[in-house]
Amino acid sequence: MPALSLPPAPRAHGSGLALGLVALAAVAAGTAAQDAALLAVLAVALALGAAFVLLDYGFTGGFRAFLAEGDGRVLGATFIVPAVAALVVLPVGALVPGTQRWVAPIGPSLILGAMIFGVGMMIANGCGSGTLVAAGQGARRMLVALPFFCLGGVAGSLALPAMLGLPGVAVDLVAAFGPWGGLAATLALLAAGAALVLRGRAPPRGKLIAGTVIGALAAAMFLVSGQPWGITMALTAWGARAVAAAGIDLSATRFWSDPWAAGLLTEPLLAMPGSVADLGLVLGALLAAAATGGLRHRVPIGWRGVLGGVVGGLLMGFGARLSFGCNVGAFLGGAASGSLHGIAWLACVMPGCALGLRLRPFFGFSSR
């Protein structure tokens, strides 16, 4: 009987590893020069980027399987991420001075923004964290989508003040029930959401383990930064810097004239926790993918893929700014903070994802 031959194990990508290590050294040195305390943020972000790659974890596929095939197992497992993070974010954010939770209103801005984000997520085939992780892996579509995500965020920032002038209501479970009652209510709502999506089916064990790891690292990010993990505000700041470098003055607009936002136009990028975290996520994904032979830079893209990256990136950036973030900042950060807008975001992104699924074939993807 002939011996079974196994496929060769993937080989590490030496030049990719070298690039990642050099970039990491530069970012770490620049971060230390600005604020050595942010090196902890960089370390956690590196772990997150590596975890997404090594655990093969992402948010987008769960939405697609649920809407296209009625299979909610992967999406249902996603609810464990904010549930784990909430165990730390909610009580610490409510009880420890100097930390903050994210509470945002549910209104037209969130509803419309989440739907727009959902369309872009399906067209680009990635969300906020997915764009950065896949870009770190060398995916050409996401390398196209990333700069347009940043520019879409700038466009969304210009529309956000007017949208926030429309009626909305913020529901803070901590204000309603106290820290521990708010945590119990948050976990109950997340469990109910998971049950509604799962429809009696068991979530995959591997996805539950991966989600637990991501949730624990999100909690660690909160502990080292003092605020929930977010993706998209830093991307918007990167886009605003590019727009300003092109000679367009944003400082007189309603959003960017706010002292907090104005600081994002002048503060060194490596002095911003969100910017350091986003760079760390990319570098963690790059190093993990290079070490395991999982770089995707040779996968062809074609003109439809380029167009999908452009359109999807713009829509995700615009929608994220209107809806206070993406799967990470809005859903994970909001729900883990005890704010009902996090769970509302997840419900509102669904119609956009459904529309995006119908558009996917035009951009080179199947409708599943």
C-alpha cells in the first residue's frame, strides 16, 4: 500500500517578515518618542492582528452566511465578543475615574450610517477590522479599500453634525440599572440576540474560542487605553490629514472645529491611541501571515475588485462615521459599554448587508 503524501507545510515569507519587523521597530520607536505608555496599546493591537489571522476570525462572513443561507451559527458566535469584553469594560468604565464608556444615540444617523456601512462591507468583503487585517495580509482589494475608507470617513464627518441634529435617544443601561445591573442586562440582551440568530443551532466551537480570545484582547485594549477599542476614528483622522495636505482646510467645518476633533488634525499620529492601535493591527496581521506563509499579495484583483475596494471603502468610511463606528467601535464598543446603540447598530446593518449581497456579483463576488 503506497504511503500517503501530505501537502508541504506553508513556508514563512522571509521578506514579509523582514518588512513587518522593520516597520514594527519604526512604529515602536516613534510611539515611544511620543508617549511610552502607548507601547502597551501597540502590544495589544499586535496580538489582536495576529489573533485574527491565526484564528481565521472575521465578522463579515457571519453576516453573509446568515443572510444568504439562513445559517446563523457564525454570526451567533460573534455575540460572545462584546459579552466577554463587557465583563471588564462596563464595570471598570462605570466605576473607575479616568476611563470611559461609549454611549451614543439611536437615531437617523446611526440607522442610516449602519445601513450604508453594511452595503460597503459586502461590496468590499470586509469590515473595519477586516480591512486592516486583510491589508496587513497583503490583500490587494483591501489595500485599495483602506485609503478610500479613510476618505469616506472624512465625508461622513462633514455630514455628521447635521445628522446629529435630528431626534435620537441614548439608552445607557448603566444609568438605568447601575453598573452590575447594567452588566446583567447587557449580557441578557446579547444572549437573546445570539439565540435569535442561532435559531436553536449550536455555534461552532472554534468560533466561540476565537471570539472569546478577541473579546479578552478587546478588554485588554480598554485597560491599557482607558477607552473601548475602536478602529474608524483614527482612519478618519488619517484621511483628514491627507485632505489637509492636499490644501483643503477642514478646520472651519462644524465637526473639525470642535477642539477635540481639531486636535486630531495637529496631534502627532503616533501620539493618538487609535492610530497606534490601527497600525499595530496591520503589523500584527502582517507578521502572523508572513510567519505562517499566509500572505495574500499575489492573489489577482481585476478591475471589478479595484472598483469594489473603492466603492466599498468609501461607503464603509462614510457609514462608520455616521453610525459611531464599525463592528468593533459601534457593536463591540457600544454593547460592551452598556449602550443600547451597539446592539441597535447590529440590527440596522442587516438591511445594508442584504442590499450589498445583491450587488456583490457586479464587483466580482458571488451573492453568497
